[in-house]
Amino acid sequence: MPWRADAALPKVKVGSIMPSSGVLAFPGQSCVRGIDLGARFAKERFGVEMEIVHADTQSKPENGRIAADSLIRQGCTVLIGAWDSGATISALQAAEAAKVPMVVHIASATQVTSQGFTQVFPVLPTSLTVVRKSLVEFKALIAGIDNPPQSAAVLHLNNTMGQSTAASIDQAWKEADVPVKITEYIPYDEKARDLSVEVAKAKRPAQTR
């Protein structure tokens, strides 16, 4: 039977994987509200009805796959998540095994798209792409100022996303031949509330490190 514009569309059961609790609760809860709002907009604007089933990773990367497996067993035919790159990569393993597509809305670690997953549909570019484009602007900026910086230290999260970004900076920095030397990469915990120690370490002269 041919589809008609006024025909009712079937309801889509969507699994949402977010860090609704734990250290990443603030952005996770914001994403939950955004997804619920998006589902309402899709129904009102396009007549697409979605049943959103939420799962909480508790800000633990290993819970991504647990959440994905649970949502797939509940009948979700598409997944969205999981904000954190570590949890996203974990969830993608379950999505890949079940052949359920997963829309990656935030996570941008290069491993998300470089491991050969066939069910991954990212919204944002990878960290390497972002860094490469940023360095074009950075080089142009320092070329136009007097007494440009001679060295830099990179502070980054010690999780999957932070480590991926640090590796991307290292690679892209060399590719772009940025005339500023990176003296040190300094990781910090995502639970940290004060980075004064890390900043002080970054500000120390290179020869004292």
C-alpha cells in the first residue's frame, strides 16, 4: 500500500543512554531533557511518535554496554548516546552486535569512528578534526601578534575523551607545524573541582620540570 501524507506513522522506540547521575550528571540530565523535547517536536512537527526509554550510565564508561544491552532487550530499534566517549564506545559494542543503529550526539573521541563500527552515526566531528581546524585559526592568530608565546602546556581530562584529544593535539600540532613548543601534557581527573596544582605545574619554566 503506497504511503500517504496523512497516514499514521508507526511509533519508534528509542533508547537514550546518558550519565544522568554521577560526576557527569549535569550535562547528562540536560541531554535527557533535550531528547524528550526533541521527541515532542518530532511528533508535533512531523507526526513522528517516539517512545523514549532512558538508561543511566551513572557516569561509568563500562555501564554503556550494560545500558545498551538492556534497551535493546526492551525493544529499542535505535539508540542515542552516550555523551561520554568511553561509555559511547562501550555501548557501540552492544549496538554493533545487535545491528541496532546508534546516533552519537556528543562523544568525539577518534575511537568512536575509527574502530570499524557499522552502526555508528555521529553528529559531531571527531576530536582530531576539531583540533586541526582550531590550529589553523591559532597559527593565524599568533602570526599577527608581537611577542607570540614560545611554549605551551596542554591540560586534558584523564578519561577516554581527554586522552583522545591530547593525542589529537599532538598529531595535529606536528602536522600544522605550529611554531610553539608543547612542553608537557598534564592530565587531570574529571572529578576535580580545583586545577590550581595542574595550572601551577603548567606555568613552571620548562627547565625545572
